[in-house]
Amino acid sequence: MKKMIIAALLATAAASASAATYKIDPTHTNARFAIDHFATSTNVGGFYGLNGTVEFDKAKRNGSVNLVIPVKNLQTGSTQFTNHLLSADLFNADKYPEARFVSTRFHYVGKKLVSVEGNLTMLGQTNPIKLKAEKFNCYNSPMAKAEVCGGDFSTIIDRTKWGLNYLVDSGMTKNVRLDIQIEAVKQ
């Protein structure tokens, strides 16, 4: 039994040793949302200055993402709208200053990344989501002088699963489109 445990630990260490670590570039990473406003217009906003890490093994086609979303960095283009979103009615930024996405699985079709599953934590509640990979690529950046990997990802979430219930009873939709653009630099 002891030999089996040691073998399992060595296999896990060897598997993680082949994955490269990438640091999220906050200038090229953001999380934006769009929500229908009573079938009249679409309200939009975004979170900027995101940070975190990506572990990625190209050969094995797997990895992990730990993305920190600073809620107080929300921007909408309107001070009044932004302040309302940050209030206790919605994101409650004073009590919950950050949200987080932690991946659980990368999905590939052949050599193409098609989606990433994970857990999104907001307002102290965690629920699974699946991000569709709109595009994903790695390249040698002439600016960073290192390999950069990243892409565009999207999903539709039911905001009430995180307690974002504002105006649902008045007929505003629960569904929110979430778009995440991410780039991370190999360390």
C-alpha cells in the first residue's frame, strides 16, 4: 500500500512538472457582461485589472486557471450606473471585493480547445459554469519576450444562482452573457 501511495505521488508530481506556469496579464485580461434591460436595451459593463495564474500543458492538452476578478474595478461608462452595480443591491463590493473563476477541466476536440469548465464565486456563492472557447492561441510575444497563451471565452449564466436577484421579480431577465478575454505570460 505504501508503495502504491508513493507511486501515485510521484506520478502526480511528474504530471504537474510538465505543465508550464503563466501569469495573467492584467492589461490584456477582462471580464465583461451584457444583460437585457426589459427588452428595451442591453446594459453592459466590465471588470478590469484581473490577475491570477494559468497552468498549461500543451502536449497533454490540459491545464488550470485561477482568475481573480476585482469587483471594485467595475466600469460601465456611467458613474451613477457603476455605483449602483457596486452597491448592496447587486455586487455588494464592500462586502465581496472580488470574484473568482477556478477551472476544473479543459475540453479539447483534437488539438482545439473548445471549452473550460470551472467554478465561479461571486457574493460568497460558488456555482459551476462552462466557458465556450471562441478562440485560443499561444504565441511568442515580441513585447513580453516570452510565450503568451490566451483567448476569448463566453457563457450565459443565471445570475440568481449567485444571489443577484435585483429586479427579477419586476420582469428583468436572470440571464447574463459573460465574456472573458484572457492572456497570460509564461514564467
